[in-house]
Amino acid sequence: MDEIVVQPWLLRLSLWVMLATAVALTAAIVLARLTRARRQRAMTRRVGPLRQDVLALVSGEDDGDSSSG
């Protein structure tokens, strides 16, 4: 049976390419999680003050401060 001979430089190049790909994927995952967390905090900051008012309206417990016509 014939042996397959692979040059050592090609093996090293393949390992470096796989390492670079793993690092890039890890960085993309970390960046996506940080972006998602930052976006969630910003949304909570914007919606937070309105949350009690919306819950009161939905539950039907509006105190009637606003005049309706």
C-alpha cells in the first residue's frame, strides 16, 4: 500500500489556519454576546420608566389621570 507523504510545512500551515479560525470564531461569539448584553441594557433603560404605566393600563387599573375627550 502506498504511503501518503505530506510536507511538514503544509501540516504547520493547516494548524495555523485552524487556530486562526478558532480564534476568529471565539472573538465573534464574545463580540455578539457583549453587543446583545449592551443592547438589552439600553432597552431596559429606555423602557424601564414606562413599565409600571403599561402594566397598569393592561391590567385595567388606570388611575384616570389622563382626560379622554
